[in-house]
Amino acid sequence: QVIQGIESGIKRSLELIEANSRDIAAIDDRRLLDVACIAGRGQQELARLVMAAAQIVGRERMLEEDFRFSDAVLARESVDSRVFKGIVINREALNSDMPDFLDNVSVLVVDDALAPEEIDNEARGTESGFQYYLKNKEQYQKDLHNIIALGVNLVLTDRSIDDIGEQILGDAGIIAVQRVSQRELDRVCQHTGARKIKRSGLSKPRAELSTYLGQAGRVEIDHRTRHTIIYDGAGQTLATIMIGAATEELVDEKERIARDAAAAVQAALQKGIVPGAGAIEVFIARQLEDMARQLKGMSSYGVLCVKEALLKPFACIAGNAGFNPLEKLGDVMAEQMQNDSDCMGIECENGQIINVLEAGIV
């Protein structure tokens, strides 16, 4: 019966939270900046970067269930914090002789190694096997020249690129990046509009092969961070939030905080916001007290357990601010009942009762 009461109290609490949530209709709503700032541990500059990225991505994309805005965050040591339309690949060009940047880029994504088909040594030791090897090698070089003729500027592969490929692509002024993760290749395809192709597909006619290419405004190689950056893709609009950290030890912490802020902003757009500072929990606790009175036996006690748990956040906030939690709880409850509002909470600087929603505490 106690467990049933707890489950009933939790269910009712969730219903009340949903019923009292406020929708956010616009991506530039001021309250979203408050959400980012609170989830970002009060760091205003970080919150502004998150909001700038959200506006690049757009509200419709943020509302998609399969889109994770927090994936846009990337923290690195000794870089300038910034936001840009584009994506970062955690690899640099195959060699330093390849260009450091290119404009008006055609992108080819090879979901395979870039090398002739492998033939074992035993088979290559026979006349027919050796001829087959030479034929594959010749076809492979034709495929590489076919790529060049298509005007491809950037080649990304899932696995390695052999010496022949490196030489031919490098001589043609193409940027080649190998061993790119599947997750990053998927993002490249999303952002540039490219389609993955297997090594065997490179022998297709040029007209057909061109349908696999993606487009981007610019690609840059950052040798300091060993990254490849793709800007202004022709596919889906994606943003990157680059967060700079003073030391290597701070990188993970900065990235975690920024991801929290980004995830909170997306959640607020998808599901709405409620008053913070423990105010909504105090409001719900009062409703559960009424609910407990209507139940009999130990189920009533279970509901009251949930009520006490809901009051703990406010009690911690008031206690940490140096005030008497019981006294401030009584003041907040009285103010909420008087104003029939779930927004009344405590101002921790002076102990005054305020409308926390208007104060941006969400």
C-alpha cells in the first residue's frame, strides 16, 4: 500500500508538472537564454554561444526527436570559443603537402578503404592471380582519376588510403582525410548532402558518381588542433559550438557543462519550462497533501512520502543561503496560496519572496 501510494504521488506530480509547464514558441525567447545560463552553471558567455548555435540550427530542427543538439559541442585546449555553421572532423589531412583550405568544395565520402582490392600472397604468386592484381590496380588508378575529373576537392574515408591514392590525390590538390569515424561521416553526409559510397562503386559512370557528391562553402585544416572543419554545407543546417579551455584538465569539464546547456535548451523547446528555485515542487507538494487526505490507510502515507521528497530541494536552497528552511517554506507556501501561483520562491541574496519565473529562474 505504501508503494502504491508513492507511485500514485509520483504519477500525480508528473501530471501537475506537465499541466503547469509553459511552452516556448520562438527560438529567440529570452527565457531560453535563462535556461542555457542556469544549466551552464551561470556562465553567460557560454549561454550566448549555445543560443547563437540554436538560432543557426532553427526551431524545427531542434524539435526533431532524433536530433541531439548537445552533439554540436566541442571543447578543446587553447582555442577561441566561437560558434559557426558547419561541422568538425576529428582528423586532419593525410599529409602536410595537401592544401590547408579550399573554397566551393565537392565532397566524396567513401565508406571503405581507398586502395585496390586485396589479394593474398598465395594467389598473387600464380600467373592468373598476378594478372588479376595488376588489373585491379589499374582500375583503382582509373577510379582515382575519375574522382579528380569530377572536380572533387575533399575525400573522406572510413578506413585507410594507400600510398598510390595519397600521391595521386595530393598531386591533384585534393584534401584527403582517412579513418574518419562512422558518426562523423554521417554528420558530413547530413551537412553536405553527400551519400556514402563503397570502393567498388567508384567505377560507376561519372554522371552517376556525381549524385553521391556533397557540397560545402569551405574546408579548412587546423593543424594546431589537428581537425578538419567543413563550413556552410548544402545539406542540413548544422552548427558547432567550439569551447576553449585554458588547460587540458578543464576540457572535459567545459564540454560537459556546455553539453548540459545545449541539452537543456533543446528540452525546453520540446517540452516547455516550469518555475525553478524549488517553487514548482512546493506548489505540487501542497496538491499532494490534499490528495493524501482523500486516501485511506498506508497509501496516504506513501503520497506524503513523495510530498516530503518534493520539499527537499527548496529546503536545501534556503538552508544553503543561510535562512531557516521551515520559516521560508511557510512564507513561500502562504504566498503561493495567496496569489494562486506556482511561481513564488525565495531570492537567495536577501531572503525575499519573489516571482522566480519573472526573475528568469526556470
